[in-house]
Amino acid sequence: MSSFDVKTGNARRTPVLFTRVTEVIMGRFIYLDNAATTKVYPEVAKAVLPYFTELYGNPSSIYSFAGKAKDAVEEAREAIAGIIGAKPNEIYFTGGGSESDNWAIKSTVEAYGSKGAHVITTKIEHHAVLHTCEWLENNGCEVTYLDVDENGLVNPADVEAAIKDNTVLISVMMANNEIGTIEPIAEIGEIARRHGVLFHTDAVQAYCHVPIDVNKMNIDMLSASGHKVGAPKGVGFLYMKRGIRNKSFLHGGAQERGKRAGTTNVPGIVGLAMASRITSDYMKEHAADMASLRDYLIKRVTEEIPYSICNGDRVKRLPNNANFCFRFIEGESLLLLLDNKGICGSSGSACTSASLDPSHVLLAIGLPHEIAHGSLRLTLSSEITKEDIDYTVDCLKEIVARLRSMSPLYDDFIKNEK
Ligand SMILES: *Cc1c(COP(=O)(O)O)cnc(C)c1O
């Protein structure tokens, strides 16, 4: 293939399309949206490939060829159980975090309650929990949505005070996906245990990023997802403590010990286990480094950009999460201009970025609508360097100043300040 070179008039060998692609690749590309999804580790992609093309047997089949796939799934189950201090037979593979949340909540109510059952959750949960709870309410259940403080922390005393005779489940997330706040899960677990109420935690953001021990933390059910830890999308698991009467959620075949029907996602599960191990090993060693890069980002932004704040708890926080609000700024414009600079960020969560409503999490921590609208979440990975952060902050300063220079509200505000 050749194309015409405008400058020399000669035909050239490089196809135009190829040139464009390399231009994009050669330009800056800084991915700071790891809370939305992550890149699959190249070594994980390589390791799962044979489970598509060679060891493609259905683990439920009898012949020895399928046994290889079955063994790989059981090894994965053991590896994952080890990461959270569970037993392998307490891990049930699912199609991701949303399915695990739906399963834990709906099936617990089905098994332990009936119409009139009471569930306690919080106002800052992921929509996979919140919308499931709304569904329960439409089906005759009662749900308490607990408030959080200005940093997004749930008060364990509020959880205890909300428990009633008909309470069957407490569901509180381990770490918030927008503002990164890490909740007092062990304390809440202890309260649940003492009152004989089951405790579920959505640990999708926390899994492999912070240490988890389901027994020490008194967790009965825990949801996790592959694509937040460097594994493919569409695979996750639900930890269910032995002895819990949780009904199956997907009906059909007898996979996952009769609890979750559907042909086993062998490549996904193998990838989930391998990526989990890589991420948790990395975080064991480098969580402090990542947290100091995060703090450097937060410090530069809040010190160098006027009228900016950092949302979420500054200490009880995921090592990779920074979340800001900029007054007089519209989050969507900020994201588009950052995109022009090759920077991927998010305003709130990926699930809400299609709507214009401000984030329910930012409203729950007490921010007024107009400030919550100017939010930006930047979430790091092991690939992000200090240089990337410096470039990002420099771009951000320029973009915020430019957007404010076009804002009549900001103009009025500055005039009144003087
Ligand atoms: C991403 C996420 C989910 C949903 O997980 P999927 O695997 O995408 O379904 C649930 N909860 C939290 C906290 C998340 O961050």
C-alpha cells in the first residue's frame, strides 16, 4: 500500500491510516480511570489464551481433556480464597461485581426474610447495590439508607441503631468507587455478628488493593470483580461463608456446586486469579509508594488551583484514588478538554457519566449541587509516574483557568471578593 506525499509529490509506502494511529500513540496517553476499568496485564492475556484455543473443554464434562480446564478453575478458586482468607469452597464465580451484589442481596432476602424483611445499606453504595435495594423496596421490603459524614465514612453506631427485629442483611461497601473512602468494615462486621444479622460488603474497589481477611472482619458475603484488578471484564466472584442459606440466583445447570448456573468461564476465571495475585503482590509492596504519588497529586491540585477541594477521607483512602471538585467548573467540559490532552479521567462513576445528575456520593457527603457538578476523579495504576502526574496537573491548571475565564459566575464571584 502506498499514499501520496503532499510535500514531495512522491508516492510513499506508509499508509495514511497507519501514520494517524502512530501519531495518536506517540502523543501523550495517560490513563487515570482505573476505578472504571483496568488494562488486562499482558502476561494475563497471554496465560489465558490457551484456554480459548487449546484447553477449551467444558469443565463439567467427564473426559480427561476437560479435566485440565476443571483443574485450572479449581486452582484459581484456591488462589483467590487465599487472598481474602477464605476456603476455596466459599468462592463462587460470577459474571462480575454487579451480579455478585445482586445475588448476595436478593438471595439473602429470599432465604432469610420474606415480605417485610429489612435491609440496611448506605447512601454511597454503587448502583449495583442501590438499585438492587430499590428493587427490593418495590417488592415489599424495607430498606434503610444510612447517611455518611463529610468524608464519606459510615458510623458503625448508626448501623447498630438501625438494626430492627426484621433486619436480615447489612450491606456496606468496603471502599467507595468515587471518593476512595475505606469504611470501618471490621467494626460493622462485629456489630452484625453480635446481632445475628448477615453482613455483605461490596469490595470491588478494595479487593487486592487493601488487605482483606473475611474472618477477622466478620464478613459473611463479599463481592469482587476481575476488570478492576487487571483481569478481563465479565468475571468476578461472590464469597459466601460456609453455612449461609443463600439460594441460587441464576437457575439452570449445576455449576458452582449447584448455586450459579451457566457454563464456567474458564479463561475469565484463570485470568481473574492470575491478575488478583499480581495486583495483590504489587500492592503489598508498593501501596505506600502509590499513596504518596496520590498525595502528591492531591497536594499540587489543591495548592495550585484556587477554589478546589479534595473529596473523601485523606487517610482512610484507597492508595490510587483522588477526587476533586472545582468551583465554577462543569465536570463534563473538564473531561473533554483533558481528553484533548490525552488524559482519561472521570466525573463521578462511569455508570453515571451518561447522565447529567450530580453524583449521589458527592451529594451524600454534603456538597451542594453546583459544586458536585464540577467533580473530577483520577485513579492511578502501577504504570503512572510522577512525570505523568506533573503533566496532568499542568494541563488541569490551564484548563480550569480557561474554563473559568469564560464563566460569568466566576467573574461575578471575583468582583465580589474584591
Ligand atoms: C465496578 C464496580 C461494580 C460493578 O462491577 P462490574 O464487574 O462492572 O459489574 C460494583 N461495585 C463497585 C464498588 C464497583 O466499583
